[in-house]
Amino acid sequence: MGIREAYPMRGEISRDAAARLSRLRGLGWLLDRAIGAGGKFRFGLDPILGLIPWIGDWIGAILSLYIVYESVRLGLPWRTIVRMLGNVAVEAIVGAVPLAGDVFDFLFQANMRNLKLIDDNYVPGLRGRPLRTIGLFLASVVLFLLGGMAVTLWLVIRLISSL
């Protein structure tokens, strides 16, 4: 089944946009839904990566940011992009907390939330954005995530040292 049948949209979708959307759905599924755990519960590589202290959360955040990057290139509205970044930031920052963050990673599934936002907000014919704009935007996002993870690390160290 092709992208057009699986995800019907208003208007004609370009071949490039269809390929991007298909790639994003595949990555989102791999990160959040690839492994069945009995019943309807599924999880992907993202929570497994999160079990690797600090570096796993970074890898997961970078892969999630690729979905946001492609969404910017597709021309999704900025308010949607900001919501997507919020999902990635919440998962990356809360996911960095030992044990509780790992459980949160299994349940939150930011990539599937972001794919739903793409489905709800993508309209064929949206104008893509220039790479310079995207680069500046993503650089500020990475700095924001670095700051959030640094604050999380500081709080965890402070909590542990007070015990």
C-alpha cells in the first residue's frame, strides 16, 4: 500500500513529499513502535537507547530531531514545529532522569505524537523552507536541549548528593 492510500490527503502530493513522509513514518515506527510487548503495547528503539546512560538519550533526541527537521523542510507551520520540538525536549529531558526517565521513554513516544502532528497539519503544496533558516533554527534547538539536559544532570547530581 502506498503513502497516498495509507494516509489520504487533500490535494495532490508531490513525489518528494510522499518519499519524505514515508521515510518519517518508517523512522517514527522504528523508534517508538517496532517491538511488540504483548497486547496492544508496543515500543521501539528509542526507550532501549535511553537505557544507555546519557549518550542513549542524546542519540534518541538526535533521531527525533531528524523528524522535526524534515517537517520544517516540508513547510509545516511554525506552531506545529514548536509543538514537535516540545515533545522531543520533554522526552529528552525527562528521559535523562535515571530509571523514571526510562519508564517515561516507553510510555510517552514523542515520535508517534509528532507523526500525528504531521498528519494533522501537512497540506500538499506547502512551501518548503531554505536550508539556512532550518540550520539556524535547529542550532538554537540543540542549544536548548543541551541546556535542558545540563540542568537535568545538575538536578540529579544534587539530589543524589543530598541523600
